[in-house]
Amino acid sequence: MVFPLIFLCLSFLKPLSSHHSPLIVTPELNRSSLHLWFLELDNGPLLPMETYWEWLSPEEKVRAQRFSHAASQRAFILTRSHLRRLLASYLEIEPGAVELVVNAHGKPRLSQTEENHGLVFNVSHSAGMAVLAFGQGRALGVDVEYLRRPRHLDRLAEYGLSETELNHWRRLDPVHRPESFIRYWNAKEAFVKAAGRGIGAGLKEVEVNDDFQGFHNVPRGFEPACDWVLHTGVHEDYRYAVVHEKPECAIRLFRNGNEIMSQCRAL
């Protein structure tokens, strides 16, 4: 197997000392708020790539080696290292001390916590943007989608939308269908990630309210639907959705370490 040039360069580097690992300053996080951090993946990194590589765990480095495209490998390295930096800041430890495990369906959590307890987080990325969500003591899922026309749109709609949603979607003007589909998919992905079961939970069983302010139905075992909160919004050319268990809370959005807005309800 031939790995991208970035890995070949990084694999021969010596570990850097801890003074090369500046922490991100994170605000206080409690159960009354969620934090969303936007990370631009296409811009030049602020630090040398070998620094980001150093923060990865051995398992993450193995995963990085498996990417056949340099751009995908770079996005993985940047996103995972950024996640570790943020977790380290919230926990007031070094990035290398962050230990992660995954559940049976692949959802990661801190190794010292039970699922949906303590500091919780979720990550999503699309095209050139990653979104990292953090909260306290609740199920949490996030999804971000680049606002472009998806391929095989009709086939995807039949796969992911419930019968009611599909009938409503087909009645739309064709020019509006791509954006509407992304809104549905965005919310559904965020829900199944919050549930910790991935798309195996059943996208069709996740039925979004017509106003995109919540859910009409959710898969068996996650009822009632009214216990789940949906926040949606648009940032530049990306639509994002955050799903979490009640109670309601404020959403604080950050980009490059600066707060860009606070969102107190779904948009």
C-alpha cells in the first residue's frame, strides 16, 4: 500500500515537546448550554502538521494511515487533533492524556465516563468544514452538510425519508427539493448520532416535524419524540443540525476560538 506523502513525512518525525502544544481556551460548559466549534479544513493549518499528528492516539494514527487520499487524511488528522485539544481544555489536561473509547456502534466517548454522562461530544465534517459539539450529561449528536445538490437525490430520498416526508418532498417545486432534502438528512443524521446507534437505528423511523422544530416520530426504544430537541442553522455554505435530550439549552457557536453567535432555539 502506498500512503499519501503527508504520512510518509510525519512517520519519521520525532515527538515534539509539550511546549509546542498550545491549548485552546474554552469557556465554562454546563448543562444549560452546548458549544459548537467550527473548524475550516481547507485553510492552511495554524501549526505544523507534525504537531497535529503528535496529538493523535496510536489507534488514530493507524486509521490515518489507511486513507488513500491526502486530502481525506489531512481532514481526519486536523479534526481529531482539534477534538483532542478542545477536550483537553475542557478537562484541563494535556491533549495526549485524553483517552477515548467507542460503543458497539462506533460512537466515541471519554474512557472514564459512561455513555451520555459527564463531558459529552460529537463530531461531523463535510467538504471543507468540521463541526465539534460539546455538552454535559446528555445524549448529543451533530451533523453538518455542504449545501450542494446531492447525487442520486431521488434514490436517497426514498432511502431516508418516511412515507409522509417523501410525499411532502415530492410535492415541492423541483428547484427546492435539494435544499429540503439536506434539511431532512441533516436532522436525521444528528438524531441517530445522538442516539448512539448510527443509521442502523433507521432513518425512516426518524420523522422530522414539518417546521423542523423537533421530531414527530423516533425509532422504538428512544421514545417519546418530544424528549428530543433539534437545533438547526446555516453557517456560510453549510447547514448544521444538533440534537440532544431535554431540557432545552442555549447553543454557543465558535469559530477559530471566537464566539460568533448564541442560539437559544432552533432556526
